[in-house]
Amino acid sequence: GQQLVKIVHDQIIELLGTEEAGLNFVEDGITKIMLVGLQGTGKTTSVAKIARICKEKFNKKVLLIAADVIRPAAIDQLQTLGKEIDTEVFTLGTETPAVETVRQGMEYAEKNGFDTVFIDTAGRLHIDEALMNELKDINELVHPNDILLTVDAMTGQDIVNVAQAFKDALPLTGLVVTKFDGDSRGGGVLSVKKITGVPIKFVGEGEKIEDMDIFHPDRMADRILGMGDVVTLVEKAQEKLDLEEANKMAERMLAGQFTMDDMLKQFEQIQKLGPLGGIMKMIPGMNQYAGMLDEAKASDSMRHMKAIIQSMTLEERAHPEKMRGTMKKRVARGSGRSVDEVNKLINQFGKMKKLMDSMGNMQRNGSLNQESLEKMMGNAQKHAGQNFPNGFGGKNPFKF
């Protein structure tokens, strides 16, 4: 069975491409990157997300050109995203044709020393001749170094027809796969890669501006097969978390000093990593539970639990087991939750503390090894799996 999985795994990597494919940056002059795709694929958001990566990872001076002049909302959206990533947006409004906007935008970029320009083009609900002609005209004008097609990982067979149409009209150089945090593991992406013959360059996994990653074929293969993606999870943690604080927290937990203040910090750290479903898909063995997750309810649940802890005094956070009924009522009122929810969270904390205390004791007496840890975590995961829908917004979510 394992050998079969490995064969399939290797074949998927072969299909996706064996190496990372970066952007085609030029050494002299301006790197021009044009994003195309149907309306609703997350194209405009992807422009800002990839621009952020260029700024932060490659130290580029980026200009965004708003060439989607069909929808005023698209220009507004790009300007809002530009402010969020502290990047200038060039626009001439909806009255100026897209090609003229791009021409003047490139002149502006040259005069003001920008080395990377992103062109956000118009999308349509369906492919039509007018859209394709506009995109061809922009391509003829600026000859982009990259033309990236945005595709939605959740789309079915239509994704194949769309990819073929764009490939026939434009010299595509890469794909941007969006909405990879949904139920689909991205199998349809394999078809698009094969049809277009161009590499996947970026994968988007959520709505936040930082929820976009450079594509790694081997990691995508792991995720399509439900094997997790620990490397990306570690990279996310290194980029977004305070690792020094996390290490101190781990030491306190193993020393039997785990408090609800630590629990609150854990919730905050988890939220920094992005959508919970996306995190779970990166953890081997947890992918099967990601489909049970109702992301909105899980987010509400975590927000409610944080509110409960934040309504406690420092003494109550350190020793919640000593809380009397009147204290719990006060916390319930302060957090806008029920006493029953306060009790559930305290019980949940008690189970976590018990597990941490056991691990700490085993570490101190020298019995904490790989086998004992796997057994302990296996029991914890089995328990979590049995109760998963109740705690994280599945079919029977508790009303946190």
C-alpha cells in the first residue's frame, strides 16, 4: 500500500513539475506581471498577495496598475489592498480604456523608479471575444515577463475549458491557484497544468493578504494525497509566530505551569497561521477531519473562547479550577457567553493541562521517548477525532 502511494505521489510531482517555478524577474528595466482569469477566481486579491511577496521576499519596488475598468468595485478593491500592503496603485478610473491605462501606468512606473509592475486585468463571468481582445492588446503593448492565469481550486470541469481558452489567446507563463483551503484537494489543478503546459507558481489558501505561498510541487502532491505539508506549516510558523515566546510557553507547559493565559496565547498564535482548515490539511493524519470543519463556526468558537478567558482575572486564569459559581456568572456576563460555555472551556483546559503534566512528568523521569509520545498523542488524537465535530464547528458544534 505504501509503495502504491509513493508511485502515485511521484507521478503527481511529475505532472506538477519537479522544481519550483519563480517569477521571471529582469535584471535591467521593469518586470511586468499580468494577471488574467475569470471573475470570481480571486484575481485582484492575488495581485496584491503576490505583490506583497515581491516586496517582502525579493525587496522589489512595486506598482499596481488597475486595468479592470469594467467594474468600479475592482478599482476600489485594488486601492484598498494597495493601502494594506503599502503599495501604490495607478488608475485613471473607468472612463479611460484599459490599454490606455496600462500605457500611461508603464510611463509612470519608468518615471518613478518602479522595478516591478503588476497589471490587474478585467475578468468576466464567462469567456467572451471582447475580453480576449482587450487582453491581447495589453499583451502586445507591454509584452509582460509573466502572464499568470488565476484558477479556482474548487471549480469543476469548467476549469479545463477556461484554461484552454486563455492558453489559445495568450502566451501564459504560469498559474495561480486560489481557494485551495476549501473541500477540494486541488485535483482539478492537475488537469489545468497538463492542458496549459505552464508551471503553477503560487497557491492561495485564504482571504488574508498573507495567505499566498510560492508553489512547491512536492508539498502539493502530499496535500492532494492527504499526506499533509509539514514543511510549509513550519515555514508559516517561523514567519508569523513569536518562536521565542512559543519555546517559553512549551517549557512552562512541561514544567506543569500551563495556565489559561497560555491557552489564550495559543489561540492567538493559531489565528496568525491562517484558516484552521488549511492548517489541519498540513498536519499528517488530520486532513480527514478538515472536511468536517465549518470554518465560520470554528472562527466564532475560537473568538468566543478568547472572550471568556479575557473576561477572567489573572488569578482565575492561573487557577480556573478554584472558580465558584458567582465568578463564572461574572465571566459569562463579561464575555457575552453562557455559564455552561464557561464550564466547558474550563473542563477543556483541565484535560489539556493533564496531558501536559503527564508529558512533563515523563520527561523528568526519563520515560518520554518517541514510542511513549506517539502512544500518548495517538490517544489524544483519537479522542479529538471522536469529538471533533462538537468542538470545531462540525455537524454538532457546541455554541461557543
